[in-house]
Amino acid sequence: MQRRSWVLLGICMMLLLGLGAGYYLSTMAPPEFTDAEARQVLESMREAVRRKSVGQLMDYIAPDPEVRIAGLRPDQLRVMLARAFRGTGRLEPLTRNVRFQREGEMAVLEFDLEVQSRDVDMLSTPYSGHVTLRWKRVEVPRLLGLYRALEWRIVAAEHTGRDFNSFGEY
């Protein structure tokens, strides 16, 4: 074989080993979901609301179509969030009374949420209520669906605030 064939074969082997190692690491069970990680995720979600990033918020929801977030399917929630974000000014989510607890294979994150919308000379509160997020380890597709990895995702949510139907049709 020529020298460049050996180089190409070596590069292919390195790539194959790298993909194999990535697959192995991603299929290992995720570490336990801790209070510190839950608070970090909550801060990341608050930042997503500030930037009005529907995609970043939806990344925390399990990809199963049977999941219900405050009574909405994930596709309905995506549309409702996009419409709500479009119809508001600069958003500032405020969280208080954050509590985290593990319940066997599930984790529960509860908090009081108030979302303030600031326009040029107006301050409004489009949402205020108590939110309960239920987390579970679920299989999530990775690398365009070639394999699945276990991750903590939201599988259910309840809230005591304004009915989501009042944010427009979904």
C-alpha cells in the first residue's frame, strides 16, 4: 500500500474510535440529578425566557409525544410559547421558593414563577403562579437518531397560574 493509503486508513480508524468512545460515554447512565444541577437548569431556563428561545426551553422536555406539560403536548407548547414571546416586550422571569426533591426514579422541582414584561414605559406581569416540574431519565435520540442516550428531562408539569388558553390559540 502507498503511504497516503496508510494515513487515510489511520484517520478513519481514529474517527471510528472517537465515535465509539462518544457512543459509550453517552449511553452510560447519567449521574444523579442533584439540587445544585436542578438550580443550574432553572437558571438556564430563566436565561432562555429572557432571550425568548423556545428551542432552548423545549430541549428540557422529553421527546415523547405522550408527555403533557400543563395539559399541552410538546408541539402545542412550542407554538404557544412562540406566540407568547412574540407578543411581549423584554421578559424577566423571577423565581422564589425553589424546592427540589427526589422521589425514586423521578425528581421534582417546584418554584413560584413571575414573568414580568417590560416595554418602553410599561411593566406588566403576563404570568404568575406556582410551577411543578417532574423530571425522569429518558432515552433521547442523538447523532441524527443513530443512537439513544439517557438524560434527565421534564416528563410532566403543573402550574397554578393563568390558563395557557388565554395566551392565544395553539
